[in-house]
Amino acid sequence: MALEFTYPENGELGVIIRGFDPKTATEDDYRAMKQAVYDHRLIVLKDQHDIDPGDFVHLGTQMGTVVPYYEPMYHHPDHHEIFVSSNITQDGKQLGVPRTGKFWHSDYQFKPEPFAFTIFAPKILPEGNRGTFFIDMAQAFERLPEQLKMKARGTHAEHSVRRFFKIRPEDVYRPLGEIIDEVEAKSPASVHPTVITHPVTGEEILYISEGFTNQIVDQPGLVQELLEEIGMLDPEFEHPNIQRHPYEPGEIVIWDNRALSHRALHVTHDGPAVSHRVTVVDGLPLSAH
């Protein structure tokens, strides 16, 4: 069955794809899906209700090289390539980590080689106003006042996991300073250009986030000015740069992690919620320059 692509209109986010089957998809199918992510930032694979964890990992391997998350407590019990966000228990143990990603970020932005694509599958959807907020950081950069663009170009931003590192169960009762030292030894801060050039599309992208960017090392204070301007400090999420994908049962969403910054929207009640994520690199540099 040929893939059916429905392209976004009127500023909407994402290409809708129907007819995808991980067991029969061809190299041409994956090539077309990958190009759609580069061109449109995000794709939504519909009707994936029955995909199992093994097929989900296989999907990742066809989009690039799968990189498991560096902290094992997030791993799926049978497939370590899958990052699990969950508020439920399995066999009396916590499954994955609850309430992840509630801050603006790009995945692995704090590492020397950030991910190219994030592949996300909600498995148990909570009731309520759920979803993920996104900001197209190429569009956000284009909308900046020219003076801010000039300030940002040629500078470098430092990114760290320190502020949003999740304390592990075995860390209870340990001194906070000791934990921070261990975190920074295991995952030291990384420095990337503040404005990157997408290696496929050639677009300029503002590569910062409220969650991981500590500072712009060349221009102290500039990071807060940029975050305010692009909408990441808007507590109501009403800034025109912000879009939301609400998720429907059976979806798999794949996005360009270079170009999109995202933030989880968690519901306020305690109903069950589980999602799986696979992250990949594509063999290309973060920035073309």
C-alpha cells in the first residue's frame, strides 16, 4: 500500500501520513518520510495502534542510527533503545520516569552530538488538555528584530542538563552537591553555535532553549532577551510562535530535533499516562557551518 501524504495548510504543523506499516515499508517510503521531516519539521503516522516495541525500534533504525538515552532508569524493560515516560508501575516497579520534558528544549541539546529526529508514540493517553508544545526555531529566528539576529550570529551557547536532571531513586538521602558533581562529570556542558545552519535545508536556526541553555558565552545576558522574544518565557503559551500537537490514539509523531524546540503539556490529574520515544542521529553535523 502506497503512503498517503496530507500536507499542512495555513501555518499548521506537520504532514499527516497514512498507510505506513513497519513490516512492509520500503526504503523509498523511509526516504520520503525522512525528507518530509526535513521539509515540514514534523510528520504524524496515523493508525499505528498495533505497533509493538520491536517494530518501533526498527522504525528508528530506518530513520537513522538509534541512540539509547544515557540514563538507564528511562529504558524500556525489554528494549533499552526506547525511552519510557510513565506514571504507572509494572511488576511492582516504576515503569520509566513520570512527567518528563515539562520545559522548553531540544533532545540531547546538552550533548556534543544532539539527536536529529525524535520519534514519539503515546501508548496510554491521559484525558484532558494533553499534548506537546512546539516552536519552529528557524521561523522564530526569522521573526527576530534584525538587531537581535545580528547579536546572535557568530556567538556560542552553553547547554547543560543540570537544571532538569531527574533525581534517581538510589540518590535519595545523598548530598545534593555530590549528585550535581556526578551529573556534571557524567554529562558535562556542551557548547554549540547559537545560530546553526540546517545541513539539509540550509535554514538559519536559533539553537537555544529555556531548559538547557545556561548562557551565551560571548554575550552574557543575551539568552534571556532571546528567550523572551521567541516566546519560551510566556507562561500562558499564547505567543504566536507556539503551536501544539494534541495527540490522538494510534499516532506516531516524528520531528526534526534541530529545527523544533518542544515542551510537554501534562494534565493536572493523576490518570495513567505512558509514552515511548526513540531518538536517532542522521549522520550529518548539527550545523552545516
